[in-house]
Amino acid sequence: MLRDTPGPNNSQTEKHREITESLIRNRKDMSLVIYVMNATNLAVDSDKKLLESIAKEMKKNGKQAKDRFLFVINKADSWIEGENQTVEELLIETRKYLKKFEIVNPNLFPVSASLANRIWMKMDGHTFKYNIQELLNVKINHFSISGDTQTHFENFATLSPSSRETINGDLQKAVDEEDNNKIALIHTGIPALEIVINEYLDKYAYPIKIAEAVEEFQNIIDEKKMRS
């Protein structure tokens, strides 16, 4: 199940804030939390309380708690296009900002979600207006064949060795097939994020659900024994 919670700066009622914070504090199923940040506006005043709650949860439950919070830095392409800024500088600024809330060694994922979405649409045969198509082609070429490693966002993501191996294998396959759309898509950072999400599900979520199912099944058996 994917839940799009109200952002702290879009929460219109106290109930919205309570929903968001309750999911962060939910230690029963340790749901994965994807915290989306804006590369062009990292420090948002309304984020303060939410980040403080996240910091508390990350301290309480060890490695699994750290693994369940993914900090996605969207619009990373807009960042590097401005004033010769680098992705390394973006990560430094993000870590510095999160450290104010005592969030250290966060899982960071610079991405360009908008570009990834348009590449998917193109691969699905969507027809764009001429000017949008031209701009998209320029972006795809820049991300796939320009040699600009600053646009290889997957290289800056927090990945385990197995996830790194998977994304590198997918990239090599796309290169061998000379598929610039897939190459550019991988470099947007979104596929690397997908791999990490699946890795978390395999490692934590599925075992929890299986344990819950076994417990429920055992309760049914025990109940029937009591009735017989």
C-alpha cells in the first residue's frame, strides 16, 4: 500500500498533521517512509516538527529505523543547472540541513522525477507538443550521451553493494542495447530508488507480514481447539 500523506506545508488541518506523524511513529509494521525534499528549497520552516519526529524514531530502533527513512532530493537537475553547482554540494547542504535536527548519515537520493516521468511517457508512445518534445530530447541526450557525470544521479544515491550491482547491471544492459531512453532514465535516479524500496520490502516488510499471517493462523487454530 502506498500512502501519499499531507506535506507539512500543505497540511490544512491538525488531523492531517496527526495522520502524517502517526505513520512516522508506527513501530508495529515499520512502514517505509519516503521524505521528499526540494533541491531548490531545502530548508522549509514547516518541515521542522516533522523532521524532529523522524529524528526521534531513527534513534529508537537501530538500523531498521535508519533504513526505513529515505530522503529523496527532487529537482536535482535544477540544482546543477544553477550557478555551476554540483551534486556533491547538494548532498553536503542536505546533510548539513538534516544535521540541525540530529539526523546523521541519512539515506539520500538525488533525483529528477519530472524527467523520469516524461521518459516513461515517451517510452509508452505518448505524443508531446513539439517544443516539449525538443526540450525532452535535449535532456535525454544530456543525461545519456553527454558524458556529464553530474547527471548520473544513481552514483550519488545511498545504495547497498547489492543494489549498486543491480543498477550498474541495468545500466550496462541499456548501454549495450544503445537505448538512450533507458540510460537517461537510470541516470534520473528514480530506478535506483525503486531498487532500494524493493530491497527494504524483501528485508523487513515481507517477513513482518508473514509473521503476522502465521500468528493469525495460529490464533484461528487455537480458537477452534477451544471450541472442540
